Amino acid sequence: AQKITQTQPGMFVQEKEAVTLDCTYDTSDQSYGLFWYKQPSSGEMIFLIYQGSYDEQNATEGRYSLNFQKARKSANLVISASQLGDSAMYFCAMRLYNNNDMRFGAGTRLTVKP
Amino acid sequence: AAGVIQSPRHLIKEKRETATLKCYPIPRHDTVYWYQQGPGQDPQFLISFYEKMQSDKGSIPDRFSAQQFSDYHSELNMSSLELGDSALYFCASSLGGGNQPQHFGDGTRLSIL
């Protein structure tokens, strides 16, 4: 079964700076997708970015980019120009293409300081 | 754009009672998922439906059941509620599976007294 590891329980970043949230995964499957979600204190789960295992380019969505290193099985999220509204819990998740069971990491709580 | 709608937003029940949570997926999305997120935990996959048929099953207790109806809305039925069932329950939907992102509703916060 796949496993997701987020080793940073909490991170601090200064407003307007960039921050990298780490995510490593473990699977023997070749076909999978990697996702990042943001969960503010209000509780909703917001989809941020997706990277497919066969995608050769790193995914980008506005200020979010995914640093995908397949050989290292890592899928780090980079947030550029941090804003106060970025303060939230961030979850890395993985799902095999042939299974709907999406597994989440333990999450990283990001705090953006003014 | 329309999002996943969950109701109710909050629900308070007592031990041994039953609860029904509802989910209305994004229009044209054919796959629905249910997750349970305990306090301070990451979401745990419970069950999913594709085109009204159960497609995958995760850590859903036998006391829980779910179904997807002809209009694609889904319901999670929970019986003999226990204190440990207190959690945030998310429904998500996607267009297809595999590499498609799951879009989550705002969740139902269930509290068991």
C-alpha cells in the first residue's frame, strides 16, 4: 500500500518569501497521481495542484509549483510570494490510477508571519 | 463554479443514535468519495462510488453504509454511533478517477455526546 510522509509538522515563513513543504511517498506502482490540498482553520479542503507520475514537466498553478523528483519519490510543494492567507494546514496525498483510495500525509501547518 | 455541497454542516448526536450525511457532487462528476477526518488527523478514505456503483472501500466500519442515487447524490448512513465517530466527514467528487483531482465539500462536523 502507498505511504505518504510529511516530515515537517510546522513551518514558518515571512510574508512575501517562498517556502517549500516536503513530501515523500512510497509505492511500487508506476501509475499514480500526487496532490496537494490546503486546509484552513475553517476546515474546508482546497485542491491546489496535481502531478501525474508520467508527467515530465513539474506542475505549476499560479503561486504554487510542485518539485517532482520521481527517482527520489518526492513531490515538494513550493509556494512563492507567501501571503498571510496562506497560513493553513497543507496535505500531500497520493492515489494510484486504478484505485480510488487516496492516502494523505500527516500534514504540515504553515504559518506566514507579517 | 458549482462546488460539492454537503449537508448538514454540523450535526450533534448521542451514542447509539443514527445519522445520515448527504452529498451533492459537482454537476457531471461521476465519482463520489467519502472521507473521515478525526481531530488533528489526516483524512481517511471510507468508500467511493462510480456511476452509482460502489467502486472502492477503505476503512469504513460495518456500522456505516453509503449509496449513490440516480441523481448522483450520495448519502452516508451511520448507525450505533460511538464517541470515536466524532469527526469531520468530507465528501469529494471527480470526473473520472485515476489522475483526476478530487474536489472536496466543506464537510459535516459530527459530534457525538
